[in-house]
Amino acid sequence: MSTGIAGLDDILGGGLTPQRIYLVEGSPGAGKTTLGLQFLLDGAARGERGLYITLSETADELRAVAATHGWSLDALALFELAGDEALDIDAQQSVFHPSEVELAETTRNVMNEVDQVKPLRVVFDSLSEMRLLAQNPLRYRRQILALKQFFASRSCTVLLLDDKTSASDQHLHSIAHGVISLEQIAKEFGKERRRVNIIKMRGIRFRGGYHDYVLETGGITMFPRLVAAEHLRDFTPQTRPTGSTGLDQLLGGGLVSGTNTLVVGPSGIGKTTLSARCLLSALGRGEKASFYLFDEGLGTFFARNNALGMDLRPYADSGQLRLTHIDPAELSPGEFAQMLRDAVELHGVGFIAIDSLNAYLQAMPGEQYLVLQMHELLSYLNQQGVTTVLVLGQHGLIGEVRSDVDLSYLADTTVLLRFFESQGRLRRAITVIKSRTASHALTIHELQLGQEGVRIGAPLEGFEGVLSGLPSYHGSTPMMAMPPHASE
């Protein structure tokens, strides 16, 4: 049975087992009510009668919540136990007056409503009020067991909503057929994070661990944790040119489809320009491409590349190039991984560039195992035959240069860029320090960026210490005669 949330169905291996009772727990604001409404509305769209039983909110409040998502609850039966009697503090039979009589009356009213409506799907919101009515843990558990047996005899699929407390109710977990835990995590800066964890689910092979989700207008969207092994695909690797003859020679022929290339260097050295050169070559071959910008605005990106003779705007206007500017403070790792999956699976993208990983990593300093998640993401892209270019900035310009995180072991190819000083000028050096797919050059060359785009000079023979930023010249040629640039 579908939950009404495609991502949650994916996590559960298809959905819920019908005619069972499930616990959905979470802190206030995590989206329990929204999930319950999506579950019932999905059933209504399939012709299944749905009943929403509310002890915590009025029917008008529920309709107002639904209206914010553009939903109508006319197809659902709403049973409101938060009635006018709740306003009478002295009423002996008030639903909110905690006594054994009140609890039994509430349970009886629920059963009568179910018998009258005869629903296939039921949402009970929430158990917190039942717990307050019971006052006694033993009495509370007896009532929950009575409700479970009653719903089982009526062939209902039930979601019990409950506020998540610091000490979870293990007895309630054991009663339920499955437990879905929703979490809302406040960040020190940026948007709050939400994630779901399936604690238990009897008879279902579900995907464990935490999965990110967002609660926006239109409901909940969940992003199942990416497992690369589930997306194997056959393809034939091909070596494709970068658009720069010199760069192709350094790489041993060019970029290979189904591999990722890490471009590493300090700020301003030309990492984005080098990535754009490879991007333009892919677009010229007719490939669809996606470029994810974390650091730079779209206007600056277009203007700078135009100045270097690389006009990307026509490709963006035609839709062949999908340029996405991302605010990392508003994005979760799961949502970003889903964006890349959609680009590959829905739009047929064959070239992806991410600029840069620094903003993606630094925006989430509290994320554990983020490097492992990046490993899964890159493995997935490789298995799909996608050519991926990653940009990683380093701290420092000349001399000691360091990175926030070492991702070189994840990369199939690593291109290293360095500034160095010579003859009173600041110059750029480029070398390929690693390639798993080709016999690459081991020489260090000068990199020049100008109106003609990317130019790779001849090897810097006679120089030592270029990669340290402070080289010394030991060649026989006078210092004024720098090695000539190779013609592209």
C-alpha cells in the first residue's frame, strides 16, 4: 500500500503492508500531520475511504493545513474529538478531563466512528492526548492494545501519530507493526534539516539509515539514501577530448566517460575555467550537461567565460546545458544527491561539473560521514557512464597550500594547479598527478588563460620547486628565455 510519498515508498521497498497498525513519531513541526494527510489523500485518489481522527487539532485547523498545500479534504471523513466540551473545564465528561471514564468514552467514540465510516485507511492524531487521558501507563497500554485489536478486526491500515519524547515508548514500538521516526534538526545557520529513519518494519526489506526530506508547499518530499550498488548499468567507456590539445596530452587522451576528475588548486588559479573548457567540449559533441555552482553567480559565470572566448549562454538557452546556482545553507546532502539523480535519469545528462566541493562541505560541518556519501554519489555517476568534473579549492596562494578535506582518493583523475613566481611575474602551473584510466604525462607545464581560452605551455624544464610556489631555475637557458608556449 502506497504511503502517498514516493520517496518513502522507495525506502520501504514499495510501501506498507495493508491491514496493519504503524507508529509515526516525531517532534512538533516534523511533518506528522502532513504525512498522515498525504497517506489518506493517496487512498482517496485510489477510491479507498479514509478517516482522520483528531484529538489535538480541530477539523477547521486540519482544513487550513491542507489548504496551505493546495489540498481539499472533502473526500475524507474527519472525526473531531476536540469538541466544544473541551472548553468546559468543569465538565465531568470532557474528552480532555483525565480520568478512566473519559478514556473509555474516547475509545468507544473512536470505535463507533470507524464502524460507521468503514474506512480502509485511518490516521489517529495523536497518542499524546490518549497518554494524558490515561494518566496511568498500564491503562494507556491496555487502551492501545484494545484499539489495535479493534482495527485489525475491521481490516484497517492505521497510522498512529505520536510526539517523540526523549525516552521512547518501547512497549508502543513492540505493539506497532512498523515505526517511522521523523526528526527536525535546527542548524546554527541556514535552513533546518529534516530526516526520517525506519526503526522497524515487520516483513519488509527496507532501506535503513537516515534519509533527508523537505516539508514544503505541496507536502513532504523524501530523498532515499543513495546506494550506488542498486544502480548498476552497462556502458562502454570512451575517451573524449577536452577542447584543449595540451590538456588532452597531459591527461593521456582526454576525459573518460564513467570517471570523475578532481581539479585542485588555490582560489583564482583557473579551476572553474578549466572545468568550463571541458564542459564546452562536451556540449559541442551534443551531450547534455549540468553545471552546479555553489560559489559563483550565474551572471559572473557567463561573463567570465565569454571574456575567455567560451560562450555558454546559447547552450543554456536551448536547454542542453542546465546551470544551477545552489545556496548550500538551504540544501541537504540527500536533496543534492537526488538533484544529480534526476539530471541523469530524467534528463539524460552525460556531463556533470560541481563547483565547488568546499561550499558543499563547509555548509554542513556537522554532517558525519559526508565523505562516504560523496563516495556513493561518485560511484553512482561512474556506473551511469557520466563524465564528472569536481572542483576543490585550497587555502593559500604561494608556498604552503592545504585543503579542508582530502578527496583525492575518491577521484579517478587528479589535476593539480599551482601559482609560482618567476621573473617578477605570477604564473600558473598545471600537472596531472593521478589517473586510473590512462598513461598520463608526468611533466609540469605553464597554464595560461586569455581571450583564446585555455593554453598549455611547454614543460617547465630547468625549474625545480614549481609546485611549492617558489621555484629555482637550474637550466642552461638564460632566465629571461622562458620555455615557449606550445601551439594548441
